[in-house]
Amino acid sequence: MNESQIESQPIEEIQVNNTNITILGTAHVSKASANAVRELIESNQFDTIAIELCESRYKSIVNPNALADMDLFEVIKTKKASMVAASLALGAYQQRLAEQFDVQPGEEMRVAIELAHDKDLQLELIDRDVGITLKRLYRNIPWWRKLYVISGLVASVLTNEKVTEEEIEKLKTGDVLESTFSQFADSASDLFSPLISERDQYMSAKLNQVADKPKSKNILAVVGAGHLAGIKQTLNSGSGSSEEILQQLTHLPKGSGIGKYIPWIIVALVLAGFAIGFSKSSDLGWSLVVNWILINGGLSALGAAIAGAHILTVITAFLAAPLTSLNPTIGAGVVTSAVELYLRKPTIKDFENVRIDTTKFSGWRSNRVARLILVFLLSTIGSVFGTYIGGFHIFDAIVS
């Protein structure tokens, strides 16, 4: 790459105290960006390389089989399955881009990591943990808008269409997370803020901290082009304590106080409905119980079946969902995933191929790691819908 090609890349230079920070804006679909990273680092003018990665995304690049170290049932039991599913969906989107443009996912970051290690340079991870970003995004929007987030992730997996020219241009100046939710991120500040604006502030605060280190005099920051302007503006403003900013941006807002009582209220209403039904007649009472089992168990079993679960797991979903829906301390998905894990333990090959397999829906059903997560999610969703539909049926039956 000659000098004119390097100059054509989006680059900003900023002075923070006595430290020079060069910010290179990269395109996630461009080999030129990876070459620009290589050329700049090999110029030997930098002592520190800062990259737009968090710890978990860094590990996924340096160790693609890191998922094999996870205790999958522990992930499900501790309610982290949704975050793992989201990470796999985002990875699937990146893999689709990689296949279309013949670029390895995160190639520019991989080049930066390898050269930093080869040249014994200080390597700094400056992005916020993707799990925290998604959780803040999730808690920043009302429940009905959460469907948009889910639809964005699902669409990124199910679609087989090529990325359009318009989307390509956005990717060249945007961000992978933003691109995944592109159909609504541009017009929704509550989505844009956690995905882009907050991360601009977070990375700026991290760069300020890195600049304060004695050995950091010349820093090369490799970030998505969509973050370059925001980081530059925040660094130039120099406002606020970096530590306070980081604490604020990693804090998870608490849900509404009444939210934790809603499952118990629903249980109380359902049980009260059964009691009223039996008080009117035993036939009505047993009819309500049978319909509750058929609706709740049936929808949970349908979710498990769609996920490609073992037939015994599907049966378990049918039997467990009507009971777990009356006990908010345990969900149907925990039970079904435990059975699925017992019946179909993931192999090393499943862990190795999970990031490729999850680029298509059939891969989610055939890969045992992805399928286990899918079984948990879809049987849970089925049970949730079953609870509300069954509850309305009980109410309708006792008032009619």
C-alpha cells in the first residue's frame, strides 16, 4: 500500500496531554482497512495499539473455539443464554459479510493483534463489553420495542440475501452492531445511544486512561469508521472524569419495581381462575385445567420442535411448561435445555463449527451448541405466550 492509499483512509490525529493519538477509522468489509492497519503499525511510530474490542470479542478472535470452555447449562441457569444467542447472531451476520467480500471477520483487528504481539507493543482493548451494550440497549427501550431488537437479530440469521450497495456504503462508514439493527437505528435515539453514542464516550474515556500510562506516548487507535467523529469530538471536549464516565456507562439500569412481581401476579390470577371455575362446577374447573395444559404445554412443545429438539425434549416441554408457568423461580426453557443437553451432548466439532453453522437457520437446528440455546429460547417463548393465551382463556371462561 502506497502513501496515497493510506492517506485515503479516514484518520484523525489528536493530542491528549503529552500523548499523540492517531485514530484510524476502518471499514469492516474492506481489505484496504486491514492493509492500512498493517502499514501503520509496521511504520514503527507507535508504542501502543488500542483496538475496538472488548474482552469477549478479543477472545473470540484469538481463540475461535473459546465457546468450548463454557458450561452450557450454567450459561442457561444464570440467564445468559440470550446474550450468547445474540453474540452468535451478530457473529453470523459478520460471517455473511466475510463470505460475500472474501474478508475474514474482524480481519483488521486480527492484524492489529498479531502485529502488536510480534513487535511487543502495548495492546489495549477499549470497547465496552458487548453483553453490557446489549443489556443497556434492552433496558433502554419499552417492551414492545424489544421485538425490533429481536427481529433485527433473527433477520440477520434467516436472510440469505446479499448485502445491497446501499448497505455496503453504510458499512464502510458505520458499525457492525448498528448495521445489524440498521432498519431502525437511524431513526431511534433510544437504540442509537447504547449502540453508538455511549460506546464513543466509553472508548474516549478508555483512550484517556491509556494516554495517562507512562509508556503510552504514541497511540494508534483502530476503530470502526462510524465511531471516529464521535471519539474525536469527545476527546477534544475533555469533559468529565474517565473513571466516572466508565462507571456510568457500564451501570445496568434497574427494571421497573413492579416488573419482578408481574409473574407472581399472573400465577395468582391463574390459580384464582381455577378456584372460581371449580367453585362453579367441577366440569368447568377440569376444563380450565385441561385447556391450560394443552395451550401452555402445546406452545412450549411447538417452540422446542421448531428448534429441532429431541422428541423426548418436546414431550418434556409439553409436560413441564404448564407447571413451570405456575412457578416463576424456574422457566420451561431451563427444564427443556437440561433434558436436551443430557440427550445430545455437544461434540468438539459442534463447538468448532458453531460460528459457521449459525449463519443459517438450519445450522442452528443441526449444531448441538446452537440448538441447545435455541431450544431454551423457543420453548421459553412458547410457554410465555401459552401463559398469556391460557390466562385470557380462563378469564373468558369464568366471566361468560
